[in-house]
Amino acid sequence: MTSTRPAQQPLKSLDDALAQLLGYAAVLGGVEQVSTFDADGRVLAQDLVSALQVPPQDNSSMDGYAVRCADLADPSLALPVSQRIPAGSAGTALAAMSVARIFTGAPIPAGADAVVMQEDCDVQVDDRVRIQTLPKLGQWIRRAGEDVTRGAVVLSKGERLTPAALGLAASIGMNQLTVAHRPKVALFSTGDELVMPGEVAPEQMAPGAIYNSNRFFLKALLTRLGCEVSDLGIVPDQRAATIDALRGAAAKHDLILTSGGVSVGEEDHIKPAVQSLGHLDLWQIAIKPGKPFAYGHLGLGAASPDGSGAGAHFIGLPGNPVSSFVTFLLLVRPFLLKLQGVPNVAIQSIALPANFTWARADKRREFLRVRRNTAGDLELFANQSSGVLTSAVWGDGLVDNPPGCTIAPGDVVRFIPFSELQA
Ligand code: AMP
Ligand code: MG
């Protein structure tokens, strides 16, 4: 049996692998307009410049009375209410020696310089209002433009839109946003042992058969990243059929993602099929879990200027579920964000103390499944095997442990929360 890779291929560092991969991720051509309602998770393809200030004018942050502080020198004096200003209406200039009834969000009338909340006012039988404590100048006034000034860039090209960002875009009047195209991703699973849940009942599974779990989390992760996913199932186990399936997928997708079949020495149909349609590099990345990884490109002739017709990227993930999951988060996720025009895809880690012992140093960089306890320390999942998907569900993130390092309780380690990686 011959192997398609040299026997002594050196391990590639994660940083080198990521840099190389991102080098291949040319931003997809073209943009589209979507309703702001539908833009969650999409990547903005334009700077959003505000044509107005937010809030548009000084307004009250309390239900109460708008006053002139200078009129309140005598605390025994009760002042008449000269106008009523609910939110959505504009009052008139505040007459001297009077107060204005005002509600949260209503514009401050000209001449008023503070708001007194209604709890601090004494409304008398004749409806005059006595202010019990002298307000500070500017009290309970939200200033015009304190959120957004006119001409400010509130969101920049390349930013990934969050729910809060959609609200901010709406606050400057944007009902449509220009965003990057969704990457089109074809997803294949490989492995003759794989059975789809629902096709065979658990008690009827043949010896050696396992359910296809990778397909489910990969599809969900891709969808969360804004991709249009074609789930193409389990790749057929004949060479010609595999080539046909990949060629068909390459014509219509930006990325073909597979799991399984990239381990050392494995004979499968994906590798020769990709090689016959383009090129394939098999990498051994110095991380644990997740060492085997493949990047390739399926050519379809000359690229057109908008990037279409340039063929498709190919990424082959390892089959072990946790390896597949972790390599997706560390490599495929930044790749897909870069395709959509996100300029900075670096993964942020947080320094947190470990509450566990990791006695066995590995020469590879490790990504341990851990979770934060209520004290903010990290607990380790007992079984760190790359096949134990429970670890990734129990955990709420990864400890990024450098090569050759052991960990003792109290050591400060680098933690990457899943909340960041799975968003
Ligand atoms: P491979 O990378 O193909 O050598 O697979 C490594 C391990 O992962 C084997 O135990 C496979 O059975 C398992 N595996 C591969 N693909 C999947 C999948 N889609 N779902 C669950 N386990 C898988
Ligand atoms: Mg396999």
C-alpha cells in the first residue's frame, strides 16, 4: 500500500497552517442588500455612516418635571405646571417660574436645564409642584448625540453583525444593509462505517457501524457562520462517483468540506478524487486533537473577475468528532469569516486560573475541553480523547496549552470560550 504523503512529513504549527489557509481565502466577490431584520450574523460590506445624531435632541431619562435650576432657589416655593410633554411630542420654551410635566424620551424644552424625577416632587392640591431637593444642572438629561454624532461611522465594513449592531443600524435609519454574499458550502461525510440516525435503529446497528455525528455539528456550525449549506450526505465509495460528486459540487460552491479520511495512510476516494480535479495538500498540524487536515483546490478553468468560475476550495477535516469540531473552530471558522471579508479573525483567549492538574506534557499544542466553575476557575473534563464528544458539550471552552507544558492547580492558562468560537 502506498501513501500519498512523504513518510516523514514535518508537523506544521497551527499558526503557520492558519496563515497559509487565510492566504488562500480571497474575499468572495459581490455584495447583496438584505433587510436589517435578516442581517444577524452577516458581514457588513459597507461602512455605515450616520446621517443624524442619536439621540436627535436632548431628552428626559425620567418621568418627572423639567425645570430651570435658577427658579428653585427657594425650596418652599411651589411652581405651576406650564405644559405637558409626552414622548413623541415637542414642547415649547419653558416659561420662567414654571415647570413642565415630562416623560422618559420626551425632548427637553428650551430653557430647562434639569429634570427632577416625579418621586422627588410634591404635587400640591392646586397642582403646583414643590421640588424637595435642589437638582444638579443637567440632571436626568440625555444629551443629543451622546450615542452617535452626525457623520460618525457606527459600524465598519468587515464587521460581523450582532443583534445589538442591527439595533444600532436601525437607530440611524437603516432598513437595508449591504452585506457580503453567504459562502456556499458543500458538506460531505466519508466513512463506510457511518449510518445516518433514523435510518437504522440503535438496537439494529451492525457491528462496527456508528452514527454520523460530525455531519450534524458541522452543518450547524456552518449555518451559524452565515453559510448556505448543501448537505450532500455520505460520499459514495467508488472513485468515479466521488469524482462526479466533487466536480458537481465544485461548480456551485465556494468550499467543499469533508470529514474523515485524511488520517495518515488512509485509503479513501476523496484524496485521489480531489487530486484528479485540482490539488490537495495533506497537513499534519502540531495540535491535539486534530492533527490530520487537508487543504486543496478544485479548479474549473480560468477565474472570472468576480471570482466565480475559479473553482472551489477544499478542506478535509479529521473524522474523530472532537478533532473535527476543534479543527473547524480553529481553522475553518476563520477561513469562512475571511471569505466574507472579516479582516481580523484572530481568536482571543482569556487568562484564567486552572483548577486541575495536567501532568502529561505533549509536544503538540493542546486544546483541552474545560468549563468555568462559579469561582471563575477552569475544571477539566476527565476524558480528553478525540472521540469523546461529550467533552465538547460538557465544556464551555478550550484551554490553549502550549507544547511541552504541564498544568498545576492555580496556574494561569489561556481559555477560549465556545461562546466566541461557536457564534
Ligand atoms: P478517519 O479520520 O476517517 O480515519 O476517522 C477517524 C475516526 O472518526 C473513526 O473512528 C471514524 O469512525 C470516526 N468518524 C469519521 N467520520 C465520522 C462522522 N461523520 N461521525 C462520527 N464519527 C466519525
Ligand atoms: Mg474514515
